[in-house]
Amino acid sequence: MAIHQAIGRALAIAASGLILSACGTTQMNMINVQNSTAKTLGLGSSDEITIANIQYGQKNALGGQQVKYDATTGKGRHFTCTVFMIPGLTPINPPTYNDWECHPK
């Protein structure tokens, strides 16, 4: 009887791990967003950027989605920015970002 319980627990743990590994994170890392936005705008430091009004688009079949946000520089210039965010493969892996674009408002 004890062997059956041990096998059942092992299978439950393996199934839980498999389920969790399929759930990639889609939480934006704001430090990466600020740094990349500053580079896109040609600024010397991400301290000069304020990010606001983050809007997540519809997820595609692989979980990737378009993210739109407003960026304001320290001198008061306003931009509308977009990036395509791809979730990490596991909850531990951070998402990756592609196609950064910023346009003046």
C-alpha cells in the first residue's frame, strides 16, 4: 500500500511540474522596458523616462502579445510606444521583447 501512495505522490508532483512549466510569465520587467525605451529614443539614461498607460493586446496562439504604452521624457516630450512581448518558457524565465517602436504624440 505504501508503494502505491509513493507512486501516486510522485505522479502528482510530476504532473504539477509539467503544468507549471507550460505557464510562462507575461509580467513586464519595467527596468528592461525603461532601458530599451531610452535606447530607442536615443537618450543617455533610463532615469529620463516615465512609463504610463500600459495596455496589453490580444495574445496570439503562442502567448505573444503587442504591448502599447506612453513614455514621457524628462524634458516633457511624449511618445506612444509599442513592443511585442513573448512570454518566458517557464515561470522562472523572463519574457523577451521584439520590435520596439516609439512615435511622438
